[in-house]
Amino acid sequence: MSSAALSLARRITSITAHLQSGMARPKVVVTRNLGAEAMRLLDRSDLDVVAWHSETQPCDKKWLYDNIPGATGILLLFSEKVDQEFLDAAGPTLKVVSTMSVGYEHIDVKALAQRGIKLGYTPDVLTEAVADITVMLALMAGRNVKETTTIVQNGQWSAYPWAPYLFCGSQLSANWLQPTRTAGFLGFGRIAQSTLARLLPFGFTRALYTGNPSSQPKPARDAEMHAKYASQGLAEFRRVDIAELARESDVVFVLAPGEPSTYHVVNEEFLRAMKKTAVLVNTSRGSLVDSEALAKACREGWISGAGVDVVEGEPHVPADHPLVKEPRCVVLPHIGSATNETRLGMGTMAINNVIAGVLGGNMPAELNMSR
Amino acid sequence: MSSAALSLARRITSITAHLQSGMARPKVVVTRNLGAEAMRLLDRSDLDVVAWHSETQPCDKKWLYDNIPGATGILLLFSEKVDQEFLDAAGPTLKVVSTMSVGYEHIDVKALAQRGIKLGYTPDVLTEAVADITVMLALMAGRNVKETTTIVQNGQWSAYPWAPYLFCGSQLSANWLQPTRTAGFLGFGRIAQSTLARLLPFGFTRALYTGNPSSQPKPARDAEMHAKYASQGLAEFRRVDIAELARESDVVFVLAPGEPSTYHVVNEEFLRAMKKTAVLVNTSRGSLVDSEALAKACREGWISGAGVDVVEGEPHVPADHPLVKEPRCVVLPHIGSATNETRLGMGTMAINNVIAGVLGGNMPAELNMSR
């Protein structure tokens, strides 16, 4: 061959290799625009990324099922349901599903395990944001925030002259009448631990928790907790049964997973056993709390108030929902992890999970499906 | 005298002494019903107590001026104004005025001093309740609570499908993007100190404060603060000028007294210098903050949000007040100390102040008027 022909042949080979490598780039489907700052991480030459355009609107099902066939990785949110139909549509190329969430109720984990598909999720990164809102709701629940902000918003402040007990609620922090305070945790995982750390300077000296009744006691962990916070005033850290938790706590924090065994664990019996000055906070899952019973407890003064970031049946919570109507119950629309910093962290982790799962690296957070 | 006559004479003497002691009992006027639990403390044979009947309504002026003449002690609230006219009406018997408040803007302190009348007030007892609400407002200001609770109350939750940045605000606690947090205090007294203690587990490692420009630095106190909280992560505690405070803080806490030198110290210049992700909290006095400038700062995104328990001109704060209209500003109707525990503590202290001032004991909290 002439040198010119050789050069041409080399160029063609090179172009073909490039095309083949292009055709072989693993496909990653991303079902939401996660914002420019996060999406930039997916802008790489070794992946073929197909992403839904909108940040606020979920992708439509046609788009999803048009695009997932042949995907190696799929990054998705709560809005997408991963079941057998979904996995059949994606086909045998699928190696990893990455959800931008700490929960995975929308995913058939067993079906993934059977097909050898990895699952990435985003634990831990939202712990501090949720602990923040948990403490905020404990404060709001005791201090008549719902009633008083409504009065201000309606321009009625001047209609309420100062009076010794006007707008008074229960004090979260220790005080001259109650020199110690007791926190009660229904479930004691990472968010509970971060919440407890925040409560210590408020004068909480006792922390009680109930674990899953079928789980083993963890004396070593409990001793470690106690030792860690003893210098900041924690005098007692103890696992108790649910009746003692209800009876002894000045604040009950519902921080357990939403599953059949925890359904309505906060019911009328539990709420009737609580102190009249206590408050209840739920920042985990709505299904743990019987909404009707909680509304009644607030209305009839069994407890001082409540603050919930989650409600059973959400987001279908109408204006006449018993908790929404109840002046002593603050209801937030599941914004526990809703800070720019945390959501960007979750997006970044979900992206790094899908990239590592597809290219064969270590996923920052892979769910252990054998548990 | 016969023994019967002697006995009779003794009985008469005793009755006369009793009547004289009754007539000589010092008069204490109480301008509000402070609730059964507190009022019980005034139920004593050595005082002649005259109390207004209502807990919620201030006493009328006629009742007040009919009753204060000849009083030795007067227990009152913000609703009563103590000026020369008031003191002339009470007359030369008056030894003590006891206000159920930590502030005494309603009292002419100089006039009291000139007449040698003591002033009792109720400091400290409300510190923890106000620190609680200060932290609560710092959390609420960052987390879009006003907007999101309104959506829930209107039954609109289901109209907002989950999206990565829906309802997102600024995170108070340290996070992966911001591993340290800085608290800025405009004024560093007891409430500021209790607030700082509460912030440490949120990951605040720096505390800056500005003092009254005419006051001397307090290096010993500052070193003590730093040493006290160093083990809980406080790396820096420092007095700074107001420009540095605005520039460096992730949260600015307004906790200085309301007086001419602090009028509108938080103005447009201050707010423009703050971080876009920062929030402002005012739980001291409304006059320190320019409401128009703060509303503009929230509206135009100079800062992330604000939470105020006090507003200049309160309680005359109409529904169309710029801060009330502003979605990123939470406004509470001055409920900082409004817990049952703290208000009972304040009432008890005010009562013990007036009793001690009248009968000659040590007043639990007497204002030093020579300062």
C-alpha cells in the first residue's frame, strides 16, 4: 500500500474504533433533571446519558419505556415504580438502579436481587437536615406557632393585649419547675442520634427508646451512646417498652421505618398514656401514626401538641384533614430533607452510585439486599 | 381585778392589737390576676392585697387610680405606665414597684430613684424560653415553613409532586458542602449564650458578636466562653465590628436592648452585606430592625429568610405589613417567654419581689438603678 493509502486505512480504523466505542458506551437513563450543578457530573465521554428534561415534573411513562430498553444504569426517584414490568422493559443489560432517596418502597428489591441488579440509595446524607426539622417541630408543637402565626397573618395581633398566659404552651427546655427533661424515641437510628445530640443543651438528661420488638438488645451500643453524651449531661440512656416510652417522655420522636410491624404504633392507647404537657413529633413515615387519634389527642388535651412532616396517605391531605384542621398540630409537606445542600448531596450521591455501578467502581451507598 | 375581768381585759387587748395590726397591714396593689397558682402566694395575713380580677384584660385606669393611693407595693405589667402622675397618685407610702417583665420601658426609672422607690423585675427566668424560640425561628426562617404550611392548610399538598429542589431552603446545620457554621450575635447577653449552647450540636464552630460600641472589650469573659464550649466544638469566639458580623455569619441573631443607640442597626446596608444563604432572627426588640429593609432583603434574595418575634410598632401590625406579606419571613406575636412554666416563674418572682420589698426582705431581682 502507498503511504497515502496506509494513512487513510489507519484513519478509517481509528474512526471505526471510535464509532464502535461510541456505540458500546453504556447507556444511563436519568428520570429527572437534577439541576445543572449535579447534572454536570454526568457530562462524560464514557457514558451515553439520556435524561428527562424537567426538574419539577416526573417523566411520563411512554418516555420512560421508550428509553430504558438496553440501559445499563437507571437513576430514578420516588416517582418511578420499579417492578417486574419495569425490569422486563429494561432488559438483561441492566446492572444498577440508583434511587435519589433513602427509602426504597417504590422498588421491588427482591426482583432486583433475583436478577443480580445492584441498588444504590442515599442514606446518611439527609440525616442532619431531618434532625434539624425534627427539633424545629418539637419546638413548634409546644409553642402554639400555628395559632399565633395565623393571628399575625390575619392582622389580628393588636386584638390580643398582653396577658400572663396568653398564647402559652409547653416549654421544650428544662426550667425552674422541670429541671430535667426526657426524650423518647420510637426507633433509634442515625436521625434519632443526631436529634438527641441537639437536645442536650436544652436540658434533656434522659433518653429512652423502643426498638423493634423482634430485634436483640444492643447493650454495647447503648453504653457507647451513654458514654458519648454523659459529659454533656445525659444521665440515662435506656431501651424501654412502648408503654414506658409513652408515660415518661416529654417529647416523643417517631423515627422508625414505615413497615407493617410499625403500622399505627402511635394509636389512641399510646397517646392517652402520654403526659398532658408532652408533644409528639413524626418525621419518619405517616403510617406509624393514627391521624384520627392524634387529632383527638390534641383537641382533647391528652397532649400539648404535635408536629408532623409526614401524614398517612400523603400527599392527598385535604384542607379538612383532621390534623390540618387541628390548631395544636403543625403539618409540613414532607420537607425533612428539603435543603439545597442536602438535595444536592443526594443528587450527587445518586449520580456517583449509578456511575460506579455501571463502570464497575465502588458505589458510595449500595443497599445490602441479603439482609 | 378578778380573774374573769383580767381574762376579759386580755382578750380586749388582744383584739385591739389584732385590729391595729390589721389596719396597719401594708397595702399591695396587683394590677392583674396572675392565675390561681401564683395568686395563692399573696394569700397572707400580713398583707392587705387589692387585685384586679381579670387575667386577660388590663385593669382600667379609674380602678388603678382609685386603689394605688396609700399602697406600699404595686405589682404591675407592661400594660401600666409608671410616670410622675402615677407616683403622685400612689403617694409617699410607696416603697416598691414590681413589674412582671424583664424590660422596664413602661417605667420612669429615674423618677423611682429620686423618690427612693425600689424596682423589682424578672430577669433570667425567661432566658431559656426565649433561647428556645430563637433557635426555632432560625430553623423556620431557613426551611420555607411559612410557604409550606400555607400550602398544607389550603389543601394543596397534592398539587406539588416531589421534585429534587421543591420547597428547598438553607440548612442550619453543618453539611457536606458547609462543614462549619458561623453564628453572629448582635449583643451577647444571657439569651445569646443559651442560644449559642443550643447551636453547637448543629455544627456551629464559630461565634462572633458585636457589643455596644461604647462598651469596653471583655477579654476575660470571651476567653471563658471559648473555654467553656471548646470541648463541644467551638473553635472561635470573638468580638467583631458590625460589618464583619454581617459578612461572616450564617445566622444573625438580634439580641440587644431596644434603645436609641440600637435603633435600626439592622438596615439595608447591613442586610446587603449578609450572605445570600444566611438568615436573620430577631427575638429582642422590633426597633433594632428596619422592617422595610428586611422585607426587601427577603423578597430580593439578599438573604435566605428571616424569623422575628418582635416588630417595630407592635402590636399594630396589619395583614399588609411588609414582613407579614413576605413569604420568607416568619412573624410571631412576641411569644418569646410564652410558656406556662416561664410565665408562672415570672409571676412568682414578681410576687416575691413585691412581698420582700414591702416587708423588708431581700428582693429576688431588684434593678440596680445606679447603673
